[in-house]
Amino acid sequence: MRIGAPVALGVVVLVAWQLVVIVGEIDDYLLPSPLSIVEQIVEFWPALVAAVGSTGLNALIGLVVGSVVGILVALLASLNRVVDHLSAPLVAGLAVVPIVALAPVLNTMFGADSETGRRTIAGLAVFVPVFINTLRGLRQTDPVHRDLMRSYAAGPGQVVRVLTIPAARPYIVTGIRVASSLAVISALVAEYFGGPRGGLGSLISSSAATSAYARAWAYVVGGIVLGLLFFVATAALERAATPRRLTVASTLTPTKTPLTAPRKELT
């Protein structure tokens, strides 16, 4: 039922789309039919696969680098109040910077033949949600657990490794899952503004400019599939990293053994 219902809905939408285009005699520049889009997918399949690979690689590098930097900065902010105060306005600024304004600058900065600008844009888009979710997770530790670690004479490093990071793990992987779609969107949009040709964004732009609207939609379908792949992969990571019953207390609380009073010998 969980799979059949969405598939059935998708089939209904595609059939209705095809009928609307045929009955309404809608031109391709307004809305190509699903059949014409499928024909373009089949015809330009090698180019579509190569474009998905190029955009997917940029998005993956941006996702990994942005996540690592976001987690590390959030960890420093949770441990140091000065870093926390300095990072807050920086993250707020990055959250509102539009990609369309930043992409031309970075593409020009790193050169027309470099993918670094696109990967940087994807990394910046990923950094913000991963940082916010990680920092919130690092602050979810119960005071009683910290007191328990102090009673065990645990050092700051042990507290972070044994208590803080495991407690924040669900928040970290949720931030990565949310950021995965942003990585794909950012990498794709950045391809509109220069850089090497061959990515989904540049092919969509060039196809639309030459009035090949069905082909442009075929590359849009490739972007949708790529985004779904990233979402499914990170959702599986989230499920694997956050078991249903995650209790930090169970790893910290010592096992209690019942005490029995000594028997008194009867004389």
C-alpha cells in the first residue's frame, strides 16, 4: 500500500497530463506531453546519464564537505561561547544569501573550467541546516547524564565522545537528510551561471534556449531522479543511525545488583 498508492497516483497524473496536452492542443513551449519527454529521454540517454553523474558528483562533494564543516563548527560552538556568538551571525547571513547572486561570483572566481565554484555553492547550502540541527542536538544532553559522567571522573573529551555526540546523532543525520535535497538544487542552479558544460543545469538552459522544450524537460526529470536518489540514500542513513530505542542513560547507568541480607544461623 505504501508503494502502490504513490505509483497509482503518479500514473493518474501522467495520463491526465497527456490528455490535457492532446485535448487542449497545448504547444511544447508551454507544456510538452509526457510521451514526447520520454522520447527525448530515450534519444539522449547517454547525455542524460553523463549530466546526472556530473551534477550528482558536485552535489555529493558539496554534501560531504558541507556536512563535515557544519558538524565541526557546531561542535566548537557548543564547547566555546565565543565561537557560538561569532558563528550565529555568519550562519544567519549564509542562510539568506541567494544562490543566483553567489553562483556567478564563485564561478568567475574559480574559472570557467573549474567545478570548484559549483561544489562550494552546494557546500554552503548544506552547511546551514547541518550546523543548526547539529548544534541543537549537542545541546539536548540531560544535566543528570553530565553529572553522572562527572561522578565517573570523565574528562571533557570523554563526555563529548560518549555522551554528547551519541545524543546529537539523530539531529545530525536529520540535518544531512534535509541538506541532501539542497545540495542537488544548489549544484543544478549553479550550472546556469557559467562553468564547464555538461551538467543538468547547463543542458536545461541550452535546450530551452534552442526551443527544445521536451529535451529540457527530460533533463528536469533527470534532476528529479537525482534528488530522489540523494533523499532515499540519506533517509536510509538516518534510519540506520537512529534506532527506534536510543537511550544514552542505558550506556551510562551502572547495572544494579540486588543486595541480600546475610542469613543468621540459628543456634
